Amino acid sequence: MIAALVHTARLTRAAYVFAREGVFGFADPATLPPQAQLAIRLARLIERRNAAAAGRLSRALTRLGPTYVKLGQFLATRPDVIGVAMARDLENLQDRVAPFPQAQAEAVIATAFGKPVAQVFSSFGTPVAAASIAQVHRAEISRDGGPTSVAVKVLRPNVGNRFRKDLGDLMFAARRMEAVSTEAQRLRPIEIVDTLARSVAMEMDLRLEAAALSEMAENTVDDPDFRVPAVDWDRTSHHVLTMEWIDGIALNDRAKLEAAGIDLPDLGRKVIQNFLRHALRDGFFHADMHPGNLFVDTAGRLVAVDFGIMGRLGLKERRFLAEILLGFITRDYRRVAEVHFEAGYVPAHHSVENFAQAIRAIGEPIHNRSADEISMAKLLSLLLEVTGLFDMRTRPELILLQKTMVVVEGVARGFDPKLDIWTTADPVVREWISRNLGPVGRIEGVVTGAGELGRVLSGLPAIAARSVAVLNQFDTMTRDGLVLSPETVAAIGKAEARRNRWQTAALWVIALTFLGILWSLHR
């Protein structure tokens, strides 16, 4: 219960920051119960009167620190949870902080490899980029008798402790929300925080980012217009990642791209097709493809960096995506609806015909517009919105895909405002469908299914033995009853009384804190 009190106090501070920055102004009181309406009215009493309306949520999250910045970046992809207005407020939230001292970076490297930096790198420069979790330095190593430039990513000292505390607070809040609200259960805040925690945990172990680089390098080894930096595994650890330095032109430097004579419309096509190829073909895609993370090398190939955030799609999700895109291209709305039911995303008690009608309401306006006005990302966003009316539970992997597609489309259309997204995507989608849903794919599916069936059958004896043991235990309990000792009953009573006391104390602390804030502001 002490932990609950600590979480409550820290969350109260966060709520105070939100109130001061005017975040509760986003809420529509008419849609809330009376208690929530009263809480919002009280919160707005301490709102800063000179606070600008634009960017208020971004300002609050920035004040609360790196964990909340990460949460904001994640929630920017979830308009279904926080609403369109708040999602737009978060779109430009930047994870940029001052670099930590050079001496600390060198100390991290020395500890990671058990020797001075001079014995790991022949030279080690100052930071060239910094974020909340790590920063990047340019360094040199000796290879093949000469110096070779490398990029060295170094984890911030003690960053893990801050994230663990804040994520613990957020999980505490998510559990309370799901315990009292059926709408919260549908939006799955526990899963959102859990996904954020897994993402942060992976970002804080740089070996996992190195593994993501290595996996994508294998997936794309034969791709003619895409590659990733090579990892230097000898100089990579939990806290340090060393990789090839990319001498290319960043996609956010349009002037240099034009000066180099790069075909910008073709570059936009490459961005779209490579992203879809990775998502559909490999089921593994770079989920942070903003222009600062993409370069063009001297051979005209796209090069991606910063693999801290990656997305995965299973075969079912890839089939779902491919068939939906093809269904909208061919205006086969019933097939789009059937795919949702086949994937188990929409409960079977709903009508396929009614769902197809809702899908048509999304698809038909697209076919009345010119190609350059059609957004694939917007389409998926509307689709996810409509599916909420048919009890489709939130699919985090599809949300991450949709968020990345928004960014990718923006990058591509920045190079060619008239880019026809559907024509560009069509060959990649049809190639995947032909390969995986055509005759060859069906044969492979049968073989895979046979293997799965064999594994299930081989495990049946063990399952049967466990079932018999459970039935015997249940029979014993039914016959003899479940008996609790007096000591156990007394212990349960004491624990329940202790829990009630701490909950009451926590509520009083929150109330007194809030009254103290109001009193201090109106003295």
C-alpha cells in the first residue's frame, strides 16, 4: 500500500502539471459523468491564464520528463484513445534534450568494455545528436590499415531508474482505469502502457537495436534501393552501439538533395514501396521513418538509421493488410469486411453486410477524388475508427503501422505532391498476394498447417495426463470441501483492513494536496 501511496502522489503532481498547462481544456464535460465534470472544473481553476492554446499537452509532457515525452509520442498515434485534437497537439512533440557531458559518455564506454576509450576507438568526438535515452558520437577505428569512421550511440547514465518509476505510475493508473470503466477496457490502457514499457526497455538495451539492424540487413540484402548500416559487434554492448557511419544526404535536407541531382519523385516512390515491402514481405518494419532517420547514399539507395522503434506483423496481420488494401483498390468492400471477420477482429455476432456497408462509406469517397488527394494512412485511420462501432478491439500492431504510414506518406508527398499512393503501392501489394495467397502460398500454408497439427497431436498425451490430474483434484475439493485455517482467515481479515486504511489515506492525501494548491494560488 505504500507503493500505491507513492504512485498516487507522483500522479497527483502530473495532474497538477496538466492542469497548469490547460490540458483539461481538451475534455468535453458533456460526455463525462458528474464527478468527472466537477474534477475538470476544479482543475481548470489553476490553469495558467497566459498559456497558449496550441501545444499545451506537448508543453506539459515536456515538463514531466522523458518518460512522458515517449508516452506523448506514442499517444500521437492513438487518436482513437485521446481524440483527434489531442493527437494533433502531440504530432510535433520532439524528443530532443541537451547532451550529457563528454566525460560521462567516455566513462560509460570504459565501463562497458573494461578498458579506456582510447583502446576502443582511435578517436572519439563530441556528441552530434542527443535524445532522452541516448546520444550519438562520431568516432574512428583502425580497419584494414587505415581509419574508418563509425557512429557510436551511448546510453544516458541512470536513465533506466527514471523510466521504471514513471512507467510504474502509469501502469498503476491504467489498472485503476480498467477496473472502473468499461470504455477503458475497450481502449486497453494496460496494454498501451505495457507496449510503451516494452518499447522503452528495448531502446535501453542497445544490443537489441543492433539485433534489429542485423535482422533488417538480412531481410533487405537483395533489395536494390535500400540498405542499413553495418553493426560493429566487437564494439557493441548493453550501453554502447557502434555501427557504420553514413556519409549520405538526409531526406530533411532538400537543398542538398536538389543540388546532388536526386530524382525527388522517384525518391518518394522508394520510400513508400520499401516501407510496404518490409511490412508485408518481412513483417518487420522501421517504425520511426521520419526524414531525419533516412539518408540517400552515393549509390542512390535509401539508408535508414535509428532502429530503436520497430514494428512487427504476423502472417495473419500481413494478410489482413494486403487484402484490405487490395479490396479498397478494387472496391470489393464485402471482401474487406470478410477479412475482418476471418481474422477474428470483429465479433461474429455482427453482420458482415452491415460492416461492408460501413466500409463502403469509407471507400466510395476515395474513388471520387484524384489520386494525389487519397491518403492510405487516412484510410486506415478511418477504418480503425469505424471498426470501433463493431466492437473491434484496439490492435496495437496495426496502430503502429498506421502511424508509420502517416509519416511515410508525408515524406513521399513532400518530394512529389502529386504522388499516386495507390499506383505506387499496387505492385508491392499484388506481388505479396500472388506469392502468399496464390497457389504456391496455399500449398505452403497446407504444409505449415500439417506441421502445426503434428505438434498438437504429439502433445495430446501430456495434455490428457494433466487434465486427469486436475479433475482428480477438483473431485477431492468437491467431496471434502475447501477448508481455511483460523490463522489464514485472520490474516486475510488483517490484510483487507490494512488495504482499506491505505486507500483512505491515499484519498485524503490527494484531497489535501489539491486544496493546498488552490489555497496557495488564491492567497
